[in-house]
Amino acid sequence: MGITSALNNAMSGLSATSRTAEVISTNLANAMTEGYAARETVVSSRNKTGGVSVQGVQRHVDQVLSADLMLSGGERSGAETRVAFLETVERAIGVPGEAQSLSGRLAEFEASLVSAAAKPEDDNRLNTVLKRAEEVAGALDDSTTAIQTARGRADAEIGQVVKQVNTVLDQLAGINRTIVMAETSGQSTAGLLDQRGQLLAQLSEAVPVRSVPRDNGAIAVFTPGGAILLDGTVAELEFTASNVVEPHMTGDNGLLSGLTINGVNIPSRGDGSPIAGGRLAALFEVRDGLAVEAQQDLDAVARDLVERFEATGLDPTLAPGDAGLFTDAGAAFTPADEVGLAGRLSINTSADPDQGGTLWRLRDGLGAGAPGPGGDSRLLQAMGEALSTPQSMASGAVGGSERGLSGHIAALTSRIGQERLTQDQSLSFANTRHAELSDMQARNAVDSDDQMQRLLQVEQAYAANARLIETINTMMDQLLRI
């Protein structure tokens, strides 16, 4: 080996160790940076000229782990969305034992009927019956408002998420192009790959995705359900938010917007949906699934309440088809108009002094033309018995068994609570899985101890190359003095 060759080898060694030290220092500086992948210089020997050359910087990523982590992020986000909605419904309906709950309001109404029946001539007790009846109707209305408000919020959030997804897809397409240009010109793409990984993780929260390699470092992005979001061209998601969301409005009947990808309508919820598993699908499930089912059960309870007081023979002063104590916005109930009934309940104006009625009709009959005997408690007792008489509900998912109205409300409360517990368990599992995968990825990211050991090796290699250059310099000085 000539002196010139030895000097070239040493200089290339210094250059390689300097670049390696730079990469290691970058790794250590980003040890706590989320989404950062550890780098390593790729060095190869020069066959003809001798020495070493830096071929580039390799980014170490467990692709399988990263893909699982992205999917788990979507699963967790979807579970959080469903749990938040069910907690809203549970709070709105209340739990047994709470005075402000639906079951608590009904219990107070039943107690007021018993109290009034014991002294039917007392207008104060009759007024208490009226107020307690209004509170029952108000509790059903408040629960309806909470459910429809949650549906409206979900509809608005769908619009926001769709915009975010479109924005992230555009950014991914831009980074794809930049990476391709960097690859073809031989520049490092490690930082761009980190940024792309962060965008994929952000996207997967809304729509679970998988990436597939394409030429020159580019990727295509698909959902596990088969929707193509990015493959050279960017897919466009479209959704139109509604200013108003009412109980009768759903995506299924076309009164609320569905989701399209490149102009094609797709199933927005359910296992067959191409976007299933993330927050976007969960929001559709809340708007058109969970909330609709909760409203149907609430309307079934309201219908049962109305029909108990419209039953033939309960109030002899009413003709068949007349409205009872509880009305559908002042009119008799029609089964075809059940949707949203819980939000339209009102008390018959015949018994409400504020609306031109009289309290004594609670005792003597809503259709009575004149007051009857003050001590007649038969109607008040019959109304109390109507509430407790076991019967099945005509609609809803919880009314198959024969129960009193309080039993049906308890069944509804139990059903909501059980569904919330089920979703809580799903969320707990998703959180645990996501946390474990995140820890595994963090352990694979930057190992500070390993990087410090590598830095010591680099220091030794640098010192050896520097010593060789110093020796060559000494030899050259001696040769020149000869």
C-alpha cells in the first residue's frame, strides 16, 4: 500500500466516522421525540480505490409493528367516541335512585297520585299531581334533547373529520412526491419518512389504514376494508353536515348526508364499511345507530306512558280516540307518529289551569263538564294502577316482558348501562393494546445506551484514523528532509 492510498483510506475513515457521529448525536437528541425512528449510517468498502464510503443513512422501523399500532389507534379512537355518547345518554336518563332521573320522576308522580287519592278534594295535592306529571314529560323531553344534541354534534364532527382526512391525504401525496425526488437524486429521506409516519398515525385515528410500498420510496394508502385513499392520485371524501338533526332524520332514509369517496356512496358504518374501525365510522354509528336505537327505546317508553292513560275505561268521561292525561303535543297519540314522541309529550290542557283547564278534572275526568263529589278518588286510584299494571310495550327493544312502567324504564336504564359497560371494556382493551404497542415501538426507536456504546466505538475509530494521518504526515516530513 502506497502512502497516497493509506492517506485516502484514513481520510475516508475520518469522513465516515464523522458522519456516523453526526447520526448518533441526532438519534440521542431525538430519543424522546414521538414518531422518530433511529438512524444508522450505511458504510461500504471501496473495492478499487480502497477506504470506505457512506452509502446513506438507514432508518430502522418495524413495519409490522407500525401497521399494528396505526390500526390500534383507530380502534381506540372509535371506542372513545362510542363510550362518550353512551355516557351522555346514561347521564340524561339517569340511574335509579337519583331524584332527577326518569325513574325518579316517575316514582314521584306515582307517589303524588297515592297522596291525592287519600284526599282528592285537596287542590294542593291535585296540583302536585299535575306538576309531577309535567316533570315526567319534561324528563323524557330532556333525554330526547340530549340524544338529538349528541347526534347533531356527531354530524358536525363527521364534517370536521372528513376535512381533516382530505387535508392529511393531500399532505401525504406531497411528501410522497418529495421523497421520490429525494430518492432519485440520492438525498436522505429519513426526516421525510418520519413526517410521513406521523401523518399516517394521524390519519389512522380517523380511518384505519395500511400502507403499501411503491417505486422510489412512495407509498399507497388503503383502508383494511378496501378503500383506496392514496395511490398516485388522492381520493376525495365528501360529506355535507346538516344544520338541524331531528329524531326522524337519518342517513338511512336520506335526510342526513352519507359519505362518498370519489363520488361513490359507501356504507359508513357496520363491519362491511370500508372505513370501519376508526373515529369516522364510530361517529356515523353514533348518529345513525346507537342514538337512533336509544331514541326508539325512549319513544317506546313515552308511548307506553301515553297509552296507559288513553286506555279504554280508565277515564269514563273520555270518548275512544280522545287524548288522555299525557298527549302528543296536545293531540291523541297516533302509532304512525311514534318517532320523536318522547320529545313532544305535554299534559292535557283540560287539567292545566295555566292553559284554561281546571285541577278538579284530574279527579273527576278530563272530559267532565262540572265538578263531581270532592271525595271521589276512583280516577286517581285508577291512574296509579295504570302505571303499575304489568304489560308489554308495543315497540322498542326492552319491552318484550310484561312490566309496570317503572319496570320498563329500569330495563331501559339497565340496557344503556350494560351497553356502556361493554364499550368501556372495548375501550380498556384498545387502550391497553395501543399503550403496549407504543411501548414496543418506543423501545425499538432509540436505545440511548446502545447509541453511547456506538459513539465510543466511533471515537476509537476516529482516533485511529487521525493517528494514521498523523503518522503519514510525519513520514512525509522525514522523506522531504532527505
